Amino acid sequence: MPVYTSDALILRTYKLGEADRIVVFLTRDRGKKRGVARGARRARSKFIGTLEPLTRAGVAYYERELRDLVRINYVEPQSSPLAAIGRAQGDAAALGHAAYFAELIDEWAPEAHADERLYRLGASVIDALAGGAAVPRLARYFEFWLLRLQGVYPQVSSCPGCGGAFDGGAVMPPRDSHYLCRRCVPAAGGTTLSIEALRFLRSAAACAPEALDGVALDEAPARELETVHRRLIHVHLEKELKSARVLREISQESHGSRGADLRVSHGAHAFEPGRQPTD
Ligand SMILES: [Zn+2]
């Protein structure tokens, strides 16, 4: 049985049998893998606290001939969303976003071959999150880069309709997935992007996530970007992500009951340290 040790991102886990878990992880060098973590649900398991979605870790695993499922030997966390607890704006928001980023990577990661750029994006985002980066800004940055790496992010340098600059902001017409300037856009509405939102995208194109704290993004342009990115993700994945629904609920609860302990009040969707949110 060949043994491999890889830098990897934990993407998600699910239960197997009485005490085990299946772990889906993206390796830097050999693409996405699925493996069995034996005894991972036992109280004293060596895997406790290591399998939170988006954990960056060294993973050692055996490949078995003619089997798709590998056997996980150990997981050695290097950067964990659990480190963001108590440092980011809200524990629930930080862990919820880690799960959201992990689910997006899982959706887009190819099964059989390495995608080093996607790995590096995930690894740098978890490092920024664990280091206490502002969560909404990091989320818009991550969506922008993820869609860009897939080659589906619309042009932001100039309007594809007329070649002119987006000097008055941009509009994503309804049922379209590109940006047009206000001169080219048909009358029937669409989703608008302000100059501030476009400026953020241009900065995001040129900076690493740990430098994002120096890039301005107010609440209104952040909401515009969230809306257009949700549309783009929906168009390209043709579905809504489970973690995106959870994030919306977290956001509604935090607006409705400021100061409440979201991890307790959130019931079935609780994101607690040492507990896997994908149960
Ligand atoms: Zn135009």
C-alpha cells in the first residue's frame, strides 16, 4: 500500500458506520481525495479538532489498489478556523464562512488531478481567517478569486459592450452574467455595482488576502458584491449551497438578536469547536 503525505485542505466530513468518518480533502499535489478516518467519532480520537472544514493540514494516507477511498493515517493541523474563534467579529460568522469556502472549493475542485492555484487560494484564505481578518471582505475576495480561477469572472477593466471605462459604476443585467456600463445597459433593471465595489475588485486582483485589511470596503458596496457573486455562483453551479443558506440565517440572527450567543441559539446548525457541522 503506497503511503502519501500531502499538504491538504479539509473540505468536509460525513459519518461512516458507528465510529468512523469519511473525509473529503484537497491535496496540493494530487487533487481531491476521499478517505476513511477510523474511529474519528470516538471521544478520544486522534482526529478530534483536526477535521473542521477548511483546516489546512499535513495529511498522511494510504492508497489501496482499485479503491477510490484512501485510508487516513493522521491529520496534522497547521492552520484551523478554530483559531479564529474569539478573534473575528463573530465565532459563528467565522466558522460559517470557513464551511462556505470549503463547500465552494469542494464544488469546484477536480476529482482526479491537482489544482495548485485553487489549493493556494484556500490555504491563504484560511491563514487570513485564522489570523483574524475581516470576514465579509475576505468572503467577497474569495468568491472573486474562485470565479476568476475558473475563468468565469466577468470583465472589470472595461465594458464589453462599448469598450469604455466603468466610470459611473456597472450593472449586471437580469439573466446575464457580465457587467455593462450604464450607457450600454438595457432599461430593465439588473444588479448594480458602485465605483467603490469595482475599486475593491481591482485591489483584490492585486493583493494577497492578508493585505486585505488595508483595502476599503463599506457595507453598501460589500452587499452589492455579495449579491452579484451569489448570482454568478448560482449560474455556474446551478444550485444553492447549503452553507450559503446557513450564512444567511446567521446574518439574520445577528441582526435580530445582537449580542446573543449564536452557537447556542442556532440549534441544528451550531458550529462548535470539536464538533463537525456536517453531521
Ligand atoms: Zn458600455
